[in-house]
Amino acid sequence: MPDSTIVTRFAPSPTGYLHVGGARTALFSWLLARHMGGKFLLRIEDTDLARSTEQACTQLLEDLRWLGLHWDNPQLVYQSRRTEIYNKLIDELIARGQAYRAYETSEELDRQRQIASRSKRQYRYARPKLADEQIRQYEADGRPHVVRFAVPVKEYRFDDVVLGPNQGYGPGEAQDFVIRKSDGMPTYHFAVVVDDADMGVTHILRGQEHLLNTCNHIALQEALGYPRPTYGHLPIIMNLDGSKMSKRDRDKKIRHSVGLWLKQGRKVELLEEQAKLPQGRLAQWLAADTSQLDLPEQARVMEVIGLTRGDLPEILVHDFKENGYLPEVLLNFLSLLGWSPGGDRERMSMDEMVHLFAIDGIGKSNSKFARDKLLAFNTEACAAAPMSRLIPAFREYLSVNPESPLNGADDAQLQRVLKMNHGFHILREADEKSRFLFVADAEVEYQSDAIEKVLKKNEGQGLGALRDVRQALTGVETWNAAHLEQAVKGFCEQRQLGLGKVAQPIRVAVSGTTVSPPIFETLEFLGKTRTLARIERCLEECAKG
RNA sequence: GGCCCCGUCGUCUAGAGGCCUAGGACACGGCCCUUUCAAGGCCGCGACACGGGUUCGAAUCCCGUCGGGGUCACCA
């Protein structure tokens, strides 16, 4: 039994928070392992020294934990700590003539590729034929080199469990690719093959962008005497507009907004100063389209140019956490992007997904990420979830939204907020709609258009209603929603007024806006003293001007 | 551009030759409920990319066209 147990893995590179594409890959690998009773392993592919950061790694693990995709290897595998292992193998390959040192610089190669593309030729790396003496000279000069794998010229075909049999390419397509970079680190291709073999990985699910890489990996496996794992290449998740979804979308949006901001005649230096960035940082970022600001930098720049979190596209798992989606719902939605349990089945718990998951259910075509449906799923799930689920979820949401005054609420208060906001889409909605409940009476901000529309319009009709209903409220002995409703409705009847004509003025008076949770529950929550104090203050503010 | 992958409502998909006058979900439209924003209930609109075959019969098989995507790095 242990021999036939399947082992899957997720192998992200720590260059930032996890994005939804990566999350889906992780999910499918996790589901496959759980469904089959196998193992799901996590490995950190941090061979790109320039881009990998420890912070990104921490964030990645946090996201995975939040999603509930727990891995089975207590000891994480970091590729950057395994260079000795790779080097030993690479040296052996060199000794056997299956790999060789190559001395071209990146610039030289770039130039060759350019020449080829200008003359509309297909560029192919030609294995250099260096004389021994030449090599000795290069080495004596201390010329940097990479190690390339001497790919045997032949056909590389494999069966893909998602895309079908006979994938790959024919002879003559393969090129000698780099397996060790000039900085001494292995490339992805090499490390991935070695580690998957070392970790006993039997099933590899990954994005379709890796389809052709598989040929390189197979060639390496054959040279190293490794077994070939089962491959499945997942369709790609696209943006609604058809462009590829990537972490850069966020940066792109900020870049665009910064562009607009600067167009209004403002200086880069000013932005740098206000965003507390080192001199030249922005210019450097703006000059290179593919470079990105890190998260704290983004936050500071956004603040200066007036961009809020809600303006950014949700593409990182972290964005969904910040906006208050339930992780299990995100996962359910993600699972449906490229997979179907068949029939009409859509809403699934984690357990149900594990139970139903099957590779045959994975589709071949790319899908677009439309968050409307996710929103609907989340709404339903939140409406159906017990408080024992909602409160911890709300706490998690609040922990990444420290600016919310709801952070000061206790569980009982949170529960009341959740109940009175029943029907919300995301936790952010319940939060933002309820913040006025947790600020001091004097801090309530009155929106001028709300005051105008509800209180001052029609010769201050609303204002009059508010003044009068205050009396009725003052007389309420038992301050709860039921009694308040009775009192206010009685007042309305007496005055021949629709409830809306009275409820809206009260709403504006206590919340400062035209939108709040249901009014009687709101007033109950606020309590008599605070309700009356707010009405008082509102009346005063209006009297002022 | 070469090579490769894909193509069912706006979106995610069910569909493995007759069960399909193509099912579900989300979105959208209408009505109902209603103290705001929501949520909820009911009804509706809406697709087999196109053209050829194969077959008694095709969304399902084959070919071509078109469309979308991936990949051609010392990034993964």
C-alpha cells in the first residue's frame, strides 16, 4: 500500500503573495492527494536569488494556511539550501559528457536572438565546439560560465492526464538548456527534476505554461535515471478581458494611476518624498515596466495618490482575505475553474470536494475569472454559516484590516453586527456598514449629500420628522428593536407618515449616511443614550448651516 | 512567426453518437417582498465558432477555416 500511495506537491517560488492561479494549482494537487489518501508536499523554489524573499515566503505559507491547504512534510524543502546536492549531480553529468560548461554571456545570447528574429529566423542555441585550449583560456581568465545539459536529439513524448496522450515535441525541437546559472544556482528545470525524484513525487499538476518544459524534464530524468512522474497540465486562469491573470495586474493598476497623478503636473520627487521612498526608487520602477513595488511601498504610494485597496484587482489570495471572503468558498469557486464534479454539482464543502475530486473532471480549456459568481457563493455561504464559523472568519478579516474600529469589538458585538448585516456579500461590507457603531458619537461624519437629501430637502421635512420622533424615542422604556419599531410605527401612524420618511432621517442622524443595517436593530445596538445624543448632535449640525 | 494546446449561453460549466426542441450556476431583465443598502421568492432572456465530411442519426467522430491561449530566458 505505501508503495502505491500517490504523492503530489506544490512548489511555488517565493516572489510575493500567492495568487489565485497558484492557489488553484495547490488546491488541485491537495485534492488529488487527499482524495487518494496520498501525501501533499510543499517545496519552496527559491533558486532565483534576485527575486525570492523571505517575506514573500512567509506570506505564501500564511496564505496556504488561511486556505486550509495543509502540507504533509513537517520540514519544508528549500531549494536554495540544496545546492550541494544539485552540484554533485551536475558534476557527474559533466564528467559523463552529458552536460558542459558554456561561456556565452547573456548579452551575447540576446544579441544572437535579436539577429535571428530580425532576419525572421528561428533562433536555436548551437552547442559550441570549443578547443581544449580555448576552455583553459576562459577558465584562466575567470570567465563566468553556465552549465548546459546536452539534450539527446530525439523525440520527447509523454501522456498528460489532463490534455491527453502524446504531448511534447519531435526531434530537433530540443535545445541544450541551462541547468546551472553563472551564480552557481541550479535552474528551475534541474532543481525541479531532482527534488521531485528525491521527494518521491508521483503526480505533478501544474499550469499549462509548463507543458513544453516537461520535455526538458523528461530528458533530465532519463539522464539521471529517475522514474517519470505522471503529469497533468492545468488550463490557465485568465482575466475577464482575456488577458493573462498575473500578480502584476496590481502593480499595473498602480502604475497606471501614478501615471495619471503625474500627468496633473506633479513631480516624481514629491511622490517619493510623501511616500517615504528612497530617492530614485520611483524613477527606477517607472522606467522598468516589469519591475514591481513591494507591498509596503505600494501601500504608501497608493495613500499618496488616493488609491484604495478596493480599487485594486483581486488576484492575490491575500486580497480575498483582506476583503472578507471565506477561504473555503474561494476554494470552492476556484475548483470550478477548470474542474467539474459533473452534473449540476457546484456548491461543495472542502470534504465534498475531496470526496468528488477526480482528474477526469479537469477540463482542457482556459477559463476567465469572473468574481460575480464567487461573490454570490460567498453571500450564500455566509448567510448559511453558523456563528462559530463566521466569528473566527471575521476576526481573521479584521486582523488584516487594522484600521477598522470593529477591531475593538468583543465576540458578542461581532455576532450582533453579523446578524444585523445578514445578507452581506463579503465581510468588508458588514464591517464598513457598521463602523459608525463603534466610533464615538462626536466622531460620526455626516455626509453632506445625505443631510441634504434626507433632512433639508422639501423645506426641512426630514429635519422636522427627526425633531418630533426624538420625543417618541425619549419615551421608549424598554430599548429593544421590537419596542422601538412599535414606537416609531405608532408615531408614523399618528402623523400619517410613511415609515421611510421617519426611518431615513433617524438613519442619517445616527450613521451619517443613508445606508446602514436595519434601523431598529441599529438603534438597539447603539442604546438609548447614544442614539439620542447622535440625534441631538445631528440637529445641532444642521442648525449651524 | 515556428511549434504546441484549446473552442457549448455574457461568464463558469453539464454533455463521452440517439435520453438535447442542449441541463445547471452566476450575471442580466421583469414582477413580488421591503424602513436604507442588501438578502430572499417567482418568471424570463440566452450557447453547441464557421464550412465540409462520416453516419439512419453529431454539440459529441474526421478534415479545413477562423478565433483564443501557451511557449520559444542564466524566471519559475
